[in-house]
Amino acid sequence: MTFLAVDVTKPLESAGEKFAYGGQMLLIGMSVVFSVLLILWGALELFHLIVTKLPAAIEKKRAKETPAPTEPVAEIVAEDEDQEIVAVIAAAIAAANEENPAGSFRVVSFRRV
């Protein structure tokens, strides 16, 4: 029996020939379907790599090219201002507690204006 060779000029006579032909068609069909699925899976994986890894690599390359910023002086001043604001709020709380010793004054949240 030759694999994938069927004489189409004569009809299939026995049940064995019919089952053999059906088995060949089954194998060919399943091979085609799974090979197309593998191609689609490969294409999707390729797109996944392009979408996720490539932008990260470009961003990493840009980060290497740009020099790291030096520590700005404005942040140090901002820390001093934050400490000053905290001191003012603490003084206001202490003054409010002296006026009303019952403690009805409560700080719920701080909000930067």
C-alpha cells in the first residue's frame, strides 16, 4: 500500500480500502489544521514579544543614554518647608488644646494647598 496514493479512476472496492483512504484523509486534515494553529500561535507570540519586550528595551536604552539627574536643591528646600509646615500645624494644635482642654479639636487630614 502506497501512502497518499489513491487511484481515483477506479472506485474503492473493499471496506479496508475505504477505511485506509479515510485514515489518510484524517491524517492530512489534522496535520493541516494543527500546522496552521502552530503558525498562528507563533505569530501571536511574535506580536507579544514586539509589544512587551521591544518598548521596554527601547526605554532601557534611553535611560542609559540620558545622564542621571543630580539631586536638585529644590527638594532639600521642600523638606525644610515641610518641616516648617508640620511645626506650624503642631503649634496650632497645641494652642487649640490650651484654649479647649476637653480635646474636642481633632486633626482629620492634611491637605496641601
